[in-house]
Amino acid sequence: MDIDDILKAFDQETSRPQRSQSKLYSQDYDSLKKAWINERTSPELLHYEVDLMERILKRIRQQMEFIELNSIELQSSEEKDIKLLLVIIESELDRVNFVVRSYLRTRLDKIDKFTIYIHNEQQELKKLSPEETEYMNRHLEILVELYNKQFLSKLPESLHTLDDTSGGISMIESPDLSKSVFIRVLKDIEIPIVIGGEEIDMKQDEIYVLSYRLVKDLIQAEEVALI
Amino acid sequence: MKRAEVPLWLGLILKQQDRCNIVTPSWLSINFLKKAYQEEVTYTTRFFRMPWNWLEISKMILDKAPDDMTEPPHQIRALIQDLREVRLIKARRGLKELNESYMQLDNLSLMEINELRPMVVGVMDQLRKLQVGTNEDEEVSDEEAPLSYDI
């Protein structure tokens, strides 16, 4: 087996069956990476990538099945080439799995942090996947129960709430949208951004640190990218 | 011998198995790095444009495939180190400009940004909080923020 075969096999296995398909697959990986970076760097919870994650998770399953199937064969036959192929698929799986895991965990982290805020906002609830909604509700339920059992029941009635907003301080933690983020400009921006009376013209490939609030829409429009 | 373009991680696996040689990227050469260093020293206010992942890629290639390089790896390593240091100094000097509204960091690479990130974000957010805390017409001066840091 020479390098060509390996490459061919790699193409077929990670991205069967056609070229156009393979391009789509690698686009999916790029989108996943982007979703992951955005989720990690933005202060608020973003929309769950429903279709993308479904495609990726399905492919992960397929590849795992492939590995399982072939590792049985591996013991019986003396094939050395299949071993390399499996190593490559395994490494790729590891890479994708890492991103998937980190993506989901980052979301759970934010869901935990902003539970009550998300719970109260219709707009925010739409960003969750069904599994995440279930997780959040269950988690909140358990948490409230725990608090009640452990100490709230011993406190005066008026101190029982967990979402008190009176007295100038809110108990509900919400994302801080003015947090500074790093962005890279993907294409020249027509309308200058105004910061404290100053106008900035953003040009392609420039890198800025500024408040998330100012570029939120540009991120969604994919004119700038979080880094 | 045939050339093909593959993802770096795949190239490294194949290299480990002795099934390929890695073609060193054109910017990872003595000539280019020397030129970059020169530019970096000449223009004190801006960064020379290096690839987005130059530090990561150069480290991986120097570690895993030094035998594939046409130029002596130790020289490349030294040049990378020099370039990295001169850029770091420049970036640190730029931190003096930190304010609550925005900062421009063109041509810094991902690794370099990540080194600055905690510091920059922390200071800017703190400054912004101070800004909100004071009267709107009363400008907050930089000295009021805790600017002590070491990297």
C-alpha cells in the first residue's frame, strides 16, 4: 500500500462516497468548529445547531461502527493496511469528538449559570435543544428542592424566592453582553461602528477587541468572526 | 514520490508511520523569518503578517518532522523564538493603549491573541464598569484601573 492508496482510503472513509459529498463533510466540520468557538467566546447562549449536530453525530456513529466491525477482522487477518486506516479514522474521531464534547459542555455550563434567566425568557428557551431543555428543567427542580430542604425552609417566608429582583440587586444572573470579545473582520463593513462618539471603519482581516454588544449582529450576519 | 495536500494532523500520523515526508511551508524558512524579523523591528507600530497559526504549526513541524526540513532546524527554531519575542514585547507595549471602548490588534496570530486575552478582557471589562459607575461626562482615567500584571 503506498501513499495514494492511503489517501484514497482516507477520502472514501471519512468522506464517502463522492467528492462533492466530501466537501460538504469538511464544510460541516468547519461549521462545527465555528459554532464551538462562537459558543466558547460569546458571553450569551447561542442557538443550538440542530441540523449540523444531527449530521455530525450520525457520522460519528457510522465511523464508530466501522471501527468496531473492522477491529474484529483485524484480529483474524494479518492485514496491516487496515490497521493504519483504523488509526487514521480513530484520530479523526477523537478530534471531532473533542470539539463536540466541548461544544455541548460549554452550553451546559452557560445553561447552569443562567438557568433562571433562560427559564423566564421565551426568546432564550428557543435556543435550547430538547435534551438541553429537559436537562435544565430537571436540574432546576433538583436544585430548588435541595435549597428548600437544606436551608430555605428554616428562613422567613419572604426570603424563599430564588429570583428576587427587588432592592436594586437581581438574583437572576444574566449574560453580560458588554463583555469584551476578540473579533476578526471577514469583509469590509459598510456602516462604521460607533463607540463612544468615535466611528471605526472595519476592514477585512483587521482584529479588534470590543464589547460583544456592538458586534452581535455582525457576528450573526457572518461579517465578523469571534476568535 | 508524489505530493498531496492533507490536513496537518493526518500528515503527522503518516509521518510518524514513516509513510510520508512533510513539505515545509514556504514561510518556515530562514529567509522569510529573517525578513519578518526585520519588518518587525523596522515598524514599531504594527505587526508583520504571519500565518494565523504560525506558532502552532512551526512547533509541530519542528518537533515531528525536523528531518524533512531543507534548512537546519535549530536555526529556524532560533529565528522563530526571536520573532516571537520581538512581537511579544511590541504587544505588551501596546497594552498601554488599553481603554474601555476598543483596541485594534491587526496581524496578531491566534496563539498570541490567546496569550493576551485574559489580561485584555479583564482590564477592559473593569474599565467599562468604572466608566458606567462614574458620571457620563466624567472620563475615567486609566490609572484608576488595576493595571498590574505580569505575563
